[in-house]
Amino acid sequence: ERSKSGIKSKIPASEKFVVAAVAIFCE
């Protein structure tokens, strides 16, 4: 996986929401 900081500035907000949901689900 790539650095989260780099992904945040590239992916749209909708994808950021999905990533956040997955991160919470994994935790």
C-alpha cells in the first residue's frame, strides 16, 4: 500500500470515505 498522506490528496472525498470506513472496520 502507498502512503496514506499521498493517497488522501489524490483520491476524491467519496473514496476517502470508503477508505476510512474500511480502516474502521478492520480495527
